Amino acid sequence: MRKLFLLPLLLACSVANAQDLTPEMLVEKAIEHAGGWNAWTGTKTLQFRKTTQRFNEDGSFKETRVQFHKYVLHPSPQMRIDWEMNGSKGIIINNGKGEAWKFVNGKEATTQEDINGARGNTFGSHYVFCMPFKLRDPGTHLEDGGTKALEDGTTAQKVRIIYDKSAGDAGGMHHWTYLFDPQTGRLVANHLQYEPGKYDWTEYYDEKAVGSMLLSTRRVGYTADADGKVGLKRSETTYDQIETNAKFPRDLFKAPR
């Protein structure tokens, strides 16, 4: 009869031990779950289709945006996004050398806002899709954020990300908290303060093999408050047609002329 009581006790100890992980240990576990560091460094290029559906505050459908992303990951990131929405077509390019361009229906958009947007959108999309590996970037500091009980019964462990102000284009501007399943290392959600007093919440689903990596291929975004209370569904993004280590033309990350 004693054996019948042993299994729940072992499971309870396992849960407790998993939730004793430091933020650094948890991120390393997440990286191993996603294929390991060698899988990341061995992936030189990445391309995929990104389809985002957006919703109004009343829950009704608003619009669909389709983008085609192409990234050089190593040794220095370069990014290109071709997009279509509401009858318009565009390209945004970041050559990884401090230059970025935006084109809409074949014409270059040259305002500083357009250029900043091209840099922000390319860096941001690259950052989000390449999680959790980006949590090893220079200038990244990890803090314990406690735990949070999710609706599916998972007790997620939170890791707050603190960036040096010199880290990338937005170091210190945004405040990210990532939530992981401490049992497996799976990235399950993030809570973002993107402007003072403004927050959102994103959940990660449908992990699939991406070359040697294991990454989420569907994200659902919601409004949120400062405590991470989830509000209205605002977007759903899916990734498909994913290919790793594709060969790109030499001029792909240069401004079209």
C-alpha cells in the first residue's frame, strides 16, 4: 500500500524541484527544449510566411496581413519582410549594418518615422520568432518574476528581462516578462509593457520542428493590465512555409533600385 502513496509524493517533489530553477537555469532549459544552442547556431538562414488576423474591440474580424520573412541569423542578422494588406504591397529591409528601408507599392517611404518603423518591425519580428534563443543576447539580464497559474492548470514560472540601454534599438524601452513551464522548459506566454501604462499578453501554441529547432508556430495576442490580467483577443498569428538554411540572392538585403 505504501507504493500507492509514493507516486504522488514523487510528483510533488518533482514539481517543487522544477520551480526551484533560477531564471538562468530556466532559460537554459527552455533553449534545450527548443532544440539546444547548437541547433540555433547551426541555423544560418530562416524564411517563413506570417499570417496575422486582427480583431476589433467587440471581437469582430478587422483585417488580415500576410508577410513573407527572410532572415540571415548568423553571424550578423539581416532581415527582409515582404507584405500585402488592403490591396497594397510593401517591403521593409534591415541590412544589419545600421541601414533600413521601407517601400510601399514600389515607392520608397523616406520619412524618419518610416525608417524607424522599418528598423523596429524587422528587429521586433526577428526577436519574437527566435525565442527563447534571443534571451542569450548580450546585454540581457534575467530576474525571477515568481509564478502564475494559467487556465490550463500549468503553474508557469516568470522571468523578467532587463536590457542594457545599449542593447539593440530598444534597450530599456520595453519591459518583457516570459512565462515557461518549469517541468518541460516550454515557452507558454509573455507579458509586455510596450509603452508607459500599456500592456499586452501573448500565448504560444503549436510547437513544430523548424530544422533542428522546436518553435511555436501560432501566437494569440490579448490586451492586458499591469498585473497580467488578460483582456480582449486582438490578434492571432500563424507561421507556415518555414524553411531553414535556404540560400538567398546576394542583393536580397539591399534597397531595390
